[in-house]
Amino acid sequence: MLLENKTAVIYGGGGAIGGAMARAFASEGARVFLAGRTPGRLDAVVEDIRREGGLAETAVVDALDEAAVNGWVDSIAAQTGSVDVSVNLISQDALFVPLIDMPVADFGQAMDKLARSFLLTTKAAARHMVKQGSGVILHFGGADATNSTPGLGTVQVGFDLVEAMRRQWACELGPHAVRVISMRTGGIPESMPDVPETAPFRQKMVDATLLKRAATLADVGRVAAFLASEHARTLTSTQVNISCGALVD
């Protein structure tokens, strides 16, 4: 049980990636708290976890509301005695528009949402992690210095923004034994709707890999649980590449 007696909070816990991490954390012994804006999706993940004997709770929390985020995390810490893992997986405003055509206001709004959310959620967890002298902040997405794909608009810029924050947080939290890590992926086909319209895009993700198979949601969960555990205690301020060779370091 890699995460026995640990407490994990996940924003966007009702999504495909958030649900995969939540299930994996719970299966490794963590008590999982899921936040999001859609109760039904959160409840579905919790039902899966409880069916397998895991511990999970949900809350409707706006990850852009500072008072709501702080209040939720403080209540978890008071209830469990610690905040050991924090993951922010809220969806970004993905605007696939060439930058030369990008409305300035739309770009600014998308970046503001990301920056504010990641600052708020990390601060809320870090306050408790610094006091307890341990913890893991986990990001998902990652930077790609080799990107040569036009038209990604706010998407890759947003990932790079989060990575810049990850590096700075790692510097500031490291002396308190708090680790900050990112998972870098070339795409998870399972996270896309399984409909004919997405089939070419899902196949493209597979074809781009060196292993000729893409990471699955189960892979995401297993790696995330490892990174959040003491087995990964030497890892901080870095990206962990789970792209099956689609993104070559």
C-alpha cells in the first residue's frame, strides 16, 4: 500500500484523468477527496472507489474561488490531520487558434484562469505541507521544448505556464521536504470520447509513439501513485515522461 494513511486532494476529480488518479490513490490506501463542479461525475468515481473498499469523499468547489479552496483544504486537514498529495486537473480553456489570430482578451482570460487556479490550489495545500514537513504537489501535462506543431493556441502555452510555476514552487517548497512534480504525456486516447469522429486522433496518438501503444488511464493512475509515494522521494522539480516515446527527451 504505497499511500497508506495518506490524504490526497484532487481538483477535477470527476474527469477521466482525475478519476484514474483517484482510483489508483485509493487502491494504494489513500483517503481521497475529490473536488469539481459536476456532482454526478464526482459521485460516479466515489462509487467505484467505495465498491473496492476505498475511502473517498466529494465536494463542489470552484478552483478559482480562494475562500472556497482554502476552506475546503483546511477542513480536510482538520478532519484527517494532514494534506499529503494535491493534484489540480481542472480543464483549461483550450483555444486552438494561431496566435496571430488569437483575440487578446480570450488569451488573457485563458492564462489568468490557469495561473490563478494553480496558485490558489498549490498555496492551499502548501500551507499545510510546510507545517507537517512533507507532501507532494502533482501536475499533469508538461512542457515540450521540441514542439513544432502550429495552431495549438493556448494549450501548449498553458502547459508551459504551469511548468514555470512548478519549477518556482519546487525551489520554494524543497527546503520543507515538499516535492513538486509533473507528468508529461503525448495524449491518453482513452480520455477522448470513444466515437468514430475521434478515432483518427486517437490512432494518431498511438502512431506517434516509439512503443506503438499509448499510455492508458490505468498507467496514469499507477505512475501517479508511485510519484506521490515515498518510493519517489528523490524526485522533485522534474517532469516524468509517460508518453511511450511520443515525446523524446
